Amino acid sequence: MKTTLDDCRVIELPRIWERRGSLTPITGGDQVPFEIQRVYYLYDVPGGENRGGHAHRALQQLLVSIMGAFDVVLDDGGNKKTVRLQRAYYGLFVPTMIWRELVNFSSGGICLVLASALYDEADYIRDYDQFLRCKNGGGAEPGTYTG
């Protein structure tokens, strides 16, 4: 299946509000369209720095701004769009083979990442030209993950 920007979507997460504060429960396979295998977060991103700059062959992710805000630039090899994340009850679903860059972090911004698999360096495509070759049917380069 060839993924496009149409496969990326913002998901509204449950929000339980009380006078004492809010809570957002997240369950893999329920609110998130995959089983969660790994959770990590990005923080202390210096002003002007970017994160991401890669695509995944098999991994799916849900990105959530749990504090502050940041932009996610999505690229399917033919089209680009930018999504601003700034609420802890909205997550951006990013399927396989979508190039992503996280930019414009606000001061104190924190990005929570829910991932469909454990870390595997071979799943990453970190070179944009290689990403375009893979998206256009060029396949994986020798020595890379073939899933």
C-alpha cells in the first residue's frame, strides 16, 4: 500500500475534565490505530532546532504535544502539509513511508511519541533522496530493512 498525506490524520483523544484538572487515557488499538510497543518523548529542543527528518518503512506513530506546541511537516514524496500540534488531547497519526520533520517548537514544548514497534535503526530512512526512490518503486537499497 502506498501511503499518502490522506492517510495522516489528527485524532481527537478522550478528555476527562474535572475541576482538579484533565486526564487523557490512551489505549493502543482503541484511540490509537495500532498496538503501542514503545513510548518516548522529545523535550528541551533548543529554539530553531528541528527533530525528525526521516521516514519509517514499517513503523507507525502517534505524535502528541503534551506541553507547548510544534509543527509537523509531512511529505509523501509528492505533496507536503504542515500540522500544528498544541493541545494534549489531539494526536497526529503518521503511517509508514511518510517523511516527517518536527519544527517550530515553543519554549518548553514536549512531543510524546507512541510507536507501533520497538526501536530498529534499519526501519529508518534518513536520506530524503532514498525516501523518494523507495516511494517511487525504487525499493530499498542494499543492506536496508526489507520488512
